[in-house]
Amino acid sequence: MEEYRQMIILTCVAFYMVLCIAVGLWAMRRTKDAGDFFVAGRGLGPIVVSLAVFSSTLSGFGFVGGPGLVYATGLSSMWMATVSALGYAIGFYLVAKRIRMIAEVRNTYSLPDVIAARYGSETARFLTAITILLGVMGYLATQILAMGVVLQSILGATDMFAGISLWASVMIASAVMIFYCVTGGILASVYTDLVQGSVMIIAGILVVITAINVFDGGMAEVSQILVDTDPEAIMPFGTMGVMASLAWFFLFGLGQAGQPHVVTKMMMNRTISDNRLIAPIAVMGFGVAACLWISIGVLMRALILGDVHAPLTAPDQAASVFLSEYAHPLLAGIVFAGLFAAIMSTGDAFLNIGAAAIIHDIPKALRGKPLKNELFWARAATVILSVVAASFALYSYYHSAALIGILGAFGWGTFAAALVPVVAFGLNWKGASTNAAITAIVVSLVINLTFQLGGWNVPYAMSPGFLALLTSMILFIVISMIEKPKPLPKDIDRIMDL
């Protein structure tokens, strides 16, 4: 079977690409209006929602960027992976019930809709939509770049496509994603997540077993190699140190409650009682699948330092090289197909919330009503966002050599810093004020963009997103306590009492 390795992998990926097109066409027939396109008509079952929630996070960021970060920095990024499972629990506890009830009574399509209803402010709606657009650029670029890197690795190993460029790989992957997203909307995403989430859980277990058996001495030998050649990498805080790791722990633990692609899915379940199943399934699913993140990165670092494998050209190649050369061909093919499923559905989720911001939220904030024929304009905005994000991904890779994991961390930090106080605190505290929400969003965006565009570094290698989140939380609490609370609309007030 080994001689057919690349053929098996390519067949699995090609099959998945065809499946994406089929799912898109199927979902298109079920997408009748903007409500179906953006929130799937709020009629999804708990299994579908739970797998969609966790797999939206562990996509190109986790499958490609995560192992790349571990390979590059040791166990530093473990503090992202492990705490994210806790983040789901916090997010569901603080947000899920009330956001689903607001969606029901106000017929909301998006997170800015919910924020406008909670704070009675079109300014807050507008700023939330702008935040989503900015974060989407970083996160969507992560997904597109991850697809390009993996597809280049797969196609480049064949005689027909040897030497294919990253640019061409990104174009191929983006074309399939655009068709899938434009035709199917969020329905295509969540039903692909049903398959993808299952594959990720199984793959996470099998990849760990494979990684353990690469060396005769198992993970003990891997650890010994790292201790002998690079002891800092195998220490609890990796090569980035204590402060950077703890900053990621804080940002990814609390930041889950501010991720719009995750929070929006909390509005899609049929009943609120489904959350009793959705939350634990999402937490356990992510925990198992995240094992892939750490095991591949640690193993590839040991293989290179132990002179077993040639050094990688770029850290983000860690996952694709491991699967192509060390995993069973069938497992590699299934994981690669699952990886594309993860990236495609998560890309769809980001395109969905980005399109909603452009054609639904910003027009409502500026002119009091959304665009006419929202379904048509949502599809048009999806195409535009895809092209812009693909261009940004290629620019970041070629001009600044940005790691996929770092691009993902920027997108995550942008969402978390601006939206955690406004959503997680605001939906649980009647005293949270409109001015506090506006200030928190503006200040967090200024901090994140200043550090990102200016190329500045936070001391001790901490993430700028951590600094932005800490600042926005403090400002949100202080301003809300200073201001006199304003009465809430009766329906929102009753929801806050529950």
C-alpha cells in the first residue's frame, strides 16, 4: 500500500472536494432566505450544533497552525490548546442560554443584532460589525493559507503537479470554498461539520497512536531527545516563557466567549435545553481532537533534532509532512480530507459572519434597515471577502513570513478583546452600559491594530490580544460602574432575570 500513498491521499482529498460541491448544491435548495443563509433557520439538532461549535475552532488554525507553533516554540502553544476546552464551558455557561432567547424574541441573524438589542445602540452594532470584518480577515486568511500549504504538499508530491506554487494551490482551494460557501451558506458549513467533527475526534486518537510508535521507545524517547538537544522546548512553558504562555492561557480560556463564529452557532439550536448536550460534547470533542495539535508538533521537533528527518522549510509544514511520511496512507488520506473539511466549514462560518456584517449589520446601523434582497447580496459579499482574504493570506506569507498559528492568534485576539466584555459580561450584568461597550470595542481595536500594523512587540513575548483584552475588560467594568444604569427593554430585562 505504501507505493500508492500519494494516490490514496489525493483520492481522499479529491473525493472531499467533490463532496463539498454536492453539499453546497444540496444546501442551496434548502436556503430560501437570509435566515437560512445566516443561522440555518434556528432548527438544528444538538449533535450537529455541538460538532459545528468545536470544529469551527480546531480547523486550519489547530490542524496546521497548532503543530507548526509547537514545532517552532515547543510546548508554549499547549496553553492555547488545553485551555480552549475550558473556554467552551465558560462560553456556554455565560452566553448560550441568553443569546438563544434574544435570537428568539428579536429574530436576530447575527451577533451585532444581539448586541444592538442588548444595548439599544446602533453605534455598538456598527462597531461590532467592523470588529468582525477585521477579525475575519486574519482568521479567514489563516484558513485559506492552511488550505494552500496542505494542498501544495499533497499535489507537489505527485509527478503531474510537482513544483506547484503556493499561489496556485491557494487559488484552487479558494475556488472550491467560494462555490461551497456561496451556494450553501451556513447550512453547508454545519452539515459538513457533522462529518468533519467525527473525523477529527477519531483522527486525533489515531494520530496520537501513530506518533507514539514512530520511535521504538515511544514518547519517552521523543522526550529524551528533546531533553538532550533542546530542553527548553519540552519544559511546561516552552521556548516563549512563562508570561507568553500564561497570556495565551488567559486569552484563549476567556476569549472563547467572544468568538462570533462560535457564539453565532449558539443561536442555531432548536431548543435551549439542547445546550445540556451541546456543551459537554463540544468540550470532549475538542479535547480529543486537540491531541493532534500537540503530538505532531512535538514529534516533528524531535525527528529533526534527532537527525531522523531533514529540517522543514517552514514550521507550518509539520502536519502535512508527518501525515505524508509517517502515518498510514489511508489514515493520512482521511485526516487530510478531514483537515479540508475543517478548513472549508470554518472558512464558510467566517465568510458567513463577514457577509452578514457587510450586507445586514452595517446597513442597519447606518440607515436603519438592511439591504434589499439580502440573500443575493450575501452571496456577492462572500465572493468579495474570499478574494480579499486570499490576497491578504498570500501577502502575509510572502512578505512577512507569518505563521498560520500567529495569523489565527491575531484573529482570535481581535475578537476576544472587543467582544468578551460586551457579550459575556453584558449578557450577565444589567449594569453594563452602552458607553462601556463602545469604549471597550474601540480601545481594543486600537491596541490590536497598533501593535499588528506597527510591528511592535509586547514585553515577554506576550500576545497583543492579551493586552487588549485585559484593557477592554477593565475599562468596561469601570465605566459601567461609574455610569447610572439605564432601564432595559422589557423583553431583554426579563431574559436577563432568568
